[in-house]
Amino acid sequence: MSASRSGTARADGDLLSALLDGMDTALCAFDADGVVTHWNREAERLLGWPAEEAVGRRGLGGWAARPADAAGIEARLAGAMAGPGRRLHEFPLLRKDGGRVLVRTQAAGVRGADGSPAGVYCAFGEVHAQLDFERSVALSDALFGDAPCAVVVVDADLRPAVVNGPAAHALGASRTALLGRPLGDAVLQGADQLEAALEHVLAQGGPEAPTELWATVRTPDGERRRCWRSAFLRLASPLARDPAPLGVAWLFEDVTEARQAEQDADRMRFRASQLHRAGAAAAECEDPMEAATVYLDFALAGFADDALLDVARDDGTRLVRTAATPAEAPGPVARVPGAGLPVPYAAGHPALRALDRAATVRASTWPAAPPGPGPGGPPGAAGPTGQGATGRRGGPSRSWAAERHWPPGTAHALCAVLRSRGRTLGVVTFLRSGSRPPFERPDVSYAESVAVRVAASLDLAHPD
């Protein structure tokens, strides 16, 4: 029985020695009398003293510490053995070759079976290396705490492993709800692009400069399109000889407002340029109706797919199609041969509503902006109608467009009234397909600017 116990104790000792020697931190231990009981290989590498020369010595004075420093060091270790918790200290030690090294230590006492102090262990490393490690940990804690930058760490399977508060807010979910779930659960549109970027970073490392990603996320206020300025860092284990990727740190900030402001400014400059060019071209037209179609042609660029020009007849009670883009294939706005044909719009048609209200009306198969007053119109005039829409986003129903006598594939419409010299002359309708977004409030302002010019040309063509 005693032989069995002796073998077990020896096996336990061998296991403990193997564990201590495999540590990346230098470690030594002292018993209650201050005698060195353990000395691992990292301690040997740092100070040059092998375990055979260190174990069994009493204290550190005269070999691993100068006599002038030894008393203070041993007093600190004794205090750690008697007190609770870990103690953090910095003190100089001696290498075997006589050089000095400043180390940063964590010491904690060891209790015996009866609870009395039985010794102390001391983990230590060169102070600069320890400070780098602690600084890295502190930086990580700061990034995942109150940092203004959003941070998400994804594992090698592209699933979030750590999410800080700003990132959770940007993704519209709680920090715990995002952990371990595919990014597509939070990012409704743009997840493919984001995952492709993460895969590239895992395979080849992060890009040299931040990139901008557009995505749609679900928020308490509904779906929102966001632009994130993103940086990616590949995380690899420092312990492996051939660093294996642990995941990717994705740092991003929301720059949606800035990018939208830039896009709005570019759009306004382009539209102002189009109006200027249209005015110059229309001034060369001898026929006022030709000038009206020129304005519509210039307006379509980047704005709409089709345009319909309906002129009011019989004291404004009915509309006659005067000009339109070709229904069969893309082309310029062309006049309808002859005097035009009455358009059989049903009651409640957006064009008739615009004519009746003398204001702009929008219609769509799926909601655009919330109802409200459009520029230059009364409250509710520019709000989306969409009544009877059975299509869905990206795929408008054929019946919705057919019932309104619009080209197949139409998903969004904007009807602007034509007025000149206090008279209502007709309605111009701009149409977009389902691959384009609905008309928004800035579009209303532009359409009304075009309508004013078209109305002036129509007034010249029909002064009476």
C-alpha cells in the first residue's frame, strides 16, 4: 500500500513539474521557512539559474538578489503569504551572469490543511513584457467597455464571440443576443459583403485602409440603411509556432449621415446641371411642345425610368396623353401622334388626385417616406398612396401598374401638377421600376421644378 502511495505521489509530482515547466510565465515557490521548492524553466531562462541550483536555497539573497535588496523582497513575499489575495510588486533580481533585471511579480500565499500559511508562490516576468501584456488586456477591456468605436470579434466560423455596447446598438440587438449567431440574423442586407471581407481577413490579413460597407439592419424604428467605416484586424494566437487565426476584430463607426449628405449634395449639383442644360436646349426649340419634351428628357437621367405628359381638357375634367416615353423599349420622350387620346384613369388615380388637389402625389407598391406635406403642397399631398398594391419589395405586381395604365414593372410613381398663370394645365408623371427606391421628399422638389418649366412651355403652346 505504501509503495502504491509513493508511486502516486511521484506521478503527481511529475505532473506538477511538467505543468510548471510548460508555463510561459516564470514561477517560483517558497515554503513557510522561505526555502525555494519550485523553479520552472521560464524562471531559468529569464535569470539563468537552473532548477538544480535554485531549489533548496533559503531566500533569494546572495544569488538571485543582491543582499541589499533581499531583505525587502523577502518581507514582501512574507506579507503575501500571510495576507489574502494576490500582491503585485516590482523589484530587481540578479541573473546568473551578474546582470540585473527588473521584474513585475504577482505573489499569493498557500494555505495548509489547517488553514495556516504553508508557503507562497511568485509568478514573475520582465517588467516591460508584463506591462505590454497588461496594457493589451487594459486596451481590450477599454474597447469592449465604454469605447466610442463599435467593436465585434468574430471567430473562425464568422460568428460574433464578443460584442461591445456601441456595436450592439448599431446592429439593433443586445450584446448577448448576437453571440454565436450568424451575422445575417442582424444584418438584413449587406451580410454577404461583410462576411466576404471577414473571410478575406482570415485568409490574407486586413486591408491597409479602412473600408466602407453599406448594410440594412433592423432597429426599433424599422429597417434602416447604414454606412459603416470599417477596419479589420486578424487575431492569431501568439503561443503557436505557426500562428493560427483565432478570428477577426471588426472595428467600425457609423458614417451614414456624412455619406448621405455627400450623396445629397452630389445629387443636387447634378440635377441643377440638368435643369441648366435643359433650359439651354429648350431655348433653341421653335415648338413649345418640343421644348416640354426636352425638359422631360433631361429630367429622366438618374431620376426615373419613364415619363408621361397628360394635358387637361374640357375645363380640367379629363386628361389627354400628349407625350410619353416609348412603352416597348427605352427611348426619349416623344409626342403622341395627332391630338392625343383621353387616358381612362379610374377615380382615385394618383394623377387625378394631383389634378384635383393641385399638388404633388406619390404612389408606391411598398411604403416610402411617412405621409406628410411635400415641398410646395398641402399636408398629405406628397404622401405615399399605394392603395391596392399587391406587390412586394423588389417585385411589384403586374396588376398594380396595369390598373393605373402604367408600363409593366412600374413600382413607384410621382405625379406633379402643371400650373401656369393661375391655371392647371395637366399632370406630368414620373415612374420607377421595382429595382429602384421609391420617390422621396427631395425628389418631389426636383419634379416640381421640372413641372414649372414644362408648364411654361405648354402655356406657350396653348395660350388660350
